[in-house]
Amino acid sequence: MLETLCFLLGIHMAMLLVSACYRIIDLWYRLSEYVLGILARIFIIGGVSGLCYWGFEGDLRTAFVAGQIFFVSFHIMIYWVGRTILALLYRK
């Protein structure tokens, strides 16, 4: 049960980190105003993820990392590969 929670926490932390990184793209036109907030959010989420990684031991750490790897690979497959396939299908 605790391993499942660590897996879900890993997914959640990876999701937060990816969304914080996409914030740079979303606010590119006003980046000079928001750059410090964006970078602070990225470093805080990365730091919390690092604390979770170093705080967990054994199976909990494995479950946490597996959750992060699962989300990142899921994101790459759904978003980037999916967009590539759709672009190839709808190419005229």
C-alpha cells in the first residue's frame, strides 16, 4: 500500500515539474516579469522531488522513481509521438 502511494507521489511530482517547465513556453511573451517565479517553482519542485528520493529507502524509493519514469515516458509517448503520428496522417 505504501509503495502504491509513493508511486502516485512520483507521478504527481513529475507532473508538477513538467507543468512548471511548460510555464516558460506559456509565458514567453512576458518572461521578463515571471522568470524568477518560474525558476523558483522549478527549483522548489525539483528540491522536493530530491528530498523524497533521498528520504525514501528500498522499495519506497524504487516506487517513487518508477512513478516519475512512468509519467515522463507516458507524456513523451502520448504528446510527442502522438503529435508526430497525427501530423503524418493529416499531411497532404
